[in-house]
Amino acid sequence: MRTVDLITRKRDGEELSPEELSFLVDGYTRGEIPDYQMAAFLMATFFSGMTDKEVGTMTELMLRSGETLDLSDIPGLKVDKHSTGGVGDKTSLISAPIAAAAGAKIPMISGRALGFTGGTLDKLEAIPGFRTNLTVDEIKAQVAKIGLAFAGQSSQLTPTDGLIYALRDASGTVESVPLIASSIMSKKLAEGIDALVLDVKVGAGAFIKRQIHARELAQLMVAIGRRNNKKVIALLTDMNQPLGYAIGNALEIMEVSQTLQNGGPVDLTRLSLELAARMIHLGKVTATIEEARELAQAKLLDGSGFRKLKEVIAAQGGNPQVLDRFDLLPNATGMREIVTPRGGYVAGIDAQLIGQAATLIGAGRSTKDDVIDPAVGVILDVKMGAKVDGNTVLCRLYYRDDANVEEAAELVEDAFRISASAPEERELILEVVS
Ligand code: URA
């Protein structure tokens, strides 16, 4: 078998057999196939796609490249939630504590920021002292004791996905439905969970821009779950404007705190509650989704979701007081307001441009090895539909180093579309795939 023949066959739209895919993927993992050939194969896949059988094989190959966690010691069904990546998406930090307070068992293994999207691990690490590098035994003990642990993917879990993901990031091939499906599902199957709630983001601030492709991705991941005896449900959700008002790690922790005390943005609260309800239901804490929704709402209103997050922060080495005293979190030193030159209605806030601006001032990563500044980011003053006069502040940039502030400000100015008439209200939850 020759690598170049497999690349050209994929380029020409042919289906590769499991043996051929294994030759490529395993060969790349062992370092026998160079980056340039694997990148060419990924680009061929980007354009030609993969059959469902190929996606199943890719998932299996990446899953088998590492270990699989055994969480069977933890009583009850284990459920996780995963987002395909968005801007201002801090729903995991709200929905998981609420679902855990309701009795769900959640070993949450999360990722880091990449491109213009944020990552749950980076947000948590904005809390001084918070440890995400838990061992499997620590995850088990914490989930058994308090129902929730937030951990990072260890190098033992799906190492091939780590290698291929980095190459996709550098070769412009992240936005491929079959590659995203196999990447996410290999990691989730390796976690040893029973059920999974997926938040498939669609729109400007997501890797997938069109609902038809988001649906295809959701259906693929649900089918992979089913074939592996996992109950998977996917919500397709709008990611055209950022979720909530805060984008940037410590800023998002502050918004999480407000939301868990029922003082958060409407869109963020609604989506987090629905995701929590889905976790509660799939984790079989309640018999129906309606009961799960009521329970999630109750756990928000009585403050037990908020207390659960404090418990998790304390268990993982952080100071839970950060949720009450924001001065204990890293804080920016500079602030720049972005003002609208004219009045009208906010008809659009391009989440990708806002995410790119936040990345430029240090809130995200342009390459995998970039270091994040937890203090910096963007706070929106308005959301879509708001009526603004000339000179209204649209958002604020919080920074510590002013090197890229000018460029970031230009991106943010371009992100806001002001029009004479009010925009139509958009649905936040577009579709459910199960
Ligand atoms: N998140 C992942 O883990 N993988 C992808 O390919 C995209 C988002």
C-alpha cells in the first residue's frame, strides 16, 4: 500500500477500506507517515467527505490509539456534555453543576480554546489554583463523592486525535463534518460514559456555519453513539452572536457565577438549563424530560447549582470565594470602549470576529502552544435587537498588553451591524437530534 495512492483515491471521492484507513492513521501515529502527506489526506477528506462507514472506522482507530477509562466503579449512569465549540460558550460550567446538584454523575473531560473558540479547561484555570490534570482515580473519587469532576484529556486518551487535531488546525481542515464527528466521538467513547449531551453550534461563531451541515454532524455523532451502546442526544444551537455578554476566561467565570445565582443573561440561562435538563434525563435521574426541566430550574433557583460549583472548585484546589469576590480572579489593567457611530438597532454581532478579537488580545490561542492571559477579553454592552443611539457603548475590550488592541478594536467594530429596523428574533435552540 502506498500513502500517495490513498490520498489520490480520497481526493477523487472514493471510499477507503478499514485496512487502508488503518494504514494511514496508525502509520501517522507511529511517525511513519509525514505531516505533509497526512495534511494532504485531511484536505482531500475536507473536500470529498467520508462515508458513514469511514467515519465509524476513523472513530474506532482514534479510540483504540489510547486507553479507555473504566468508570464502572461509580454507581449510576455517567453522563457528559460536549460543545463543538463557540464564542462565550460557558454553558458547561453552569449546566454541569446544576445537573450534578440534581443527582447526575458527571465525569466531564473538556478541551482547550482553539481558533476563535473558547475552551472549558482554560476558563476553569482562570481560577487561581484550580487543577484540571486529575488522575483517573481522582476523577472517580470526586464523581462518587460530589457528582462532578472537570478534567483535561490525558495524553493516554485518544493520542491520535491530539496529533490529527493539531495538524487540522495548521492545515485549514478543522471545519470538516466527518473529521469533527470522529474527533469528538473518539474522545467521548474513551471516557467510559453511558450517555452524552452534545451542543452542536451553528453560525458565524462556530466551525459549522450552516444548519444543514450541523444536522449532518449531529446525526453522525448520534449514530456513532448508538452503535457503541451510548445514549446520545444533540441540540443544534445558534452561535451567530456570542452567548451571554462575556468572552474571555476570568470574565466568563464571573458571568457563570452571576448566572448560577439566577442573575445571568437570558440566552445563557435558557440554554444552560435545557442542557442540564437533558443531562439529568439521560442520566435517568428523572423519568421524563419535563420533570428534568423542573428539577434543573429548582436547582438553579435554590442556589444548589451555585453551591455545587463552589464544592467542585474547592475539591480541585481553587478558592470557591472567587465566585463571590471577583477581585480574587485575574483582572485586566486596560479597558477600551467601542462606541457606535450611529443610532439604530443592533442587527448582528458576528461571533467569529468577536472571538478573533478576544484571541488577539490574549484570551485565546492562535496556535496550540500559545499561552492564554486569563484576565483579558471582551464584554458586550448590548445584544442583538438592542436599540442604540449614536455614541452608545457596544462593548469593552479588557486587556493587559496593548500590542494588539488597535487591531482587535477594528475587528470588533466590524462585528456589529447596526440597521434602521429591529432584526427578527432568532431561535436559540434550533433542533434536537436523537
Ligand atoms: N472539538 C473537537 O474535539 N474536535 C473537533 O474536531 C472540533 C471540535
